[in-house]
Amino acid sequence: MKEILNPTLRAPKTVGITPVWDENCKILILGSITAVDGMRKGFYYASARNQLWELLDCCLGNEVNEEGSFTFLKNVLRYNFEKYDSKEIEKAEFERNKALTREKFADKLLQNKIAICDVFEECYFNNNSSLDMDIILNNEKYPYKTNREVISHILSHSKIDKVIVNSRFVEDQFKKMNIEGDFELKYAVSPSPRKGKLDKKISQWKGVFGEK
């Protein structure tokens, strides 16, 4: 059994990162839990090197980094955080900018009938890691909460017919929830840069994404 060192709680909901969905969504993207960098900047997959938004732009035919694209909005979050971190702007302005950009992200996802959620609402990571393998499970001292009820509600109150999981770990955690419904479960290679270069993932993601 791995020794637990410096366990760190991660809870995206506490910084305003909540599931995005509406009744018209047809695709649900599931990850494990928002990374620390994403939590600081204000949205899912906002970490500098994560490739999720680049992959989505490619799947949807958007030009990467064009104004209004997912990658453009990710950069807006990054610039906002950098200004705050360098004390160019006050916290109140940082928070306003973050909330506005989060709304734009949500609007763009919903326009494309895409929902997004984490399988965990909160959980501890061993030694402040960012790896799924370091999420502490089955330890009463470091409990976790899943988003099972939220995910079940989304699936039963929308038109989602495809659930895309972006790691085998997320796939396993979702299957443990035993949520039934008329949807197809699909695996897409992780958008983490640890799992390869962006150009090697685009065709696989396009194949999984398909038509909404």
C-alpha cells in the first residue's frame, strides 16, 4: 500500500466550478476532477498544457485560438490569472473577469450541445499530486464525494446519448456508479500532455466525438 504523504483536498465547487449542461445536450464529457491550475484560473481543463479545448476546437471545426474559440477562452482565463498573480489587477476584478469567461465557456459548450462534469465532487490527492493514480480511495480518514447524483440527473433530464470518458480511471469510476440509461459510453485518449502530443490524438477524438 502506498504511503500517504501530505494529503491535499481538491474541491472545485468551492471556487465556482460546477457542471455545465442543459436539456438539449447530446454529449457528456467526464473527467476525474479539476486540476489545481484549472481551479486557480477558474474552469475545467484550464491548465496550461492540457489539450482538451484544443481537441474540442479541432472536433468542431474551429480554428485554434480564433476569437471565441474554446482555446481563445482558455487563454483569456490564463491572461486574467497572470494579471492577478502579478498584481496588475485586484482580486475583485480578477473574480469578475473569471466569472464572465466561465459564462462564455458554458454558453459555447451548450451551443454545441455538450455537457461537462467531473466524476468526483471532491477528493484528496496524495502528496499534492495531479495524477488520477494518486487520488486517495477507500480511506476513511480521507473521504471523497462523487458526482453520481448530479451525473444521473443530467443523463435523465437531457438528450445525452454519448458519454465520453477521458481516461480508463474515469471509465472505471463511472461504471462503479451503475447509472443506467440510453447512452453509449466511449473512451477518448486523455488530453493530458503526459499521454502524448496533440496531433497524435486528434483523429481518435474526432472518431469518438462523431456527430452530435
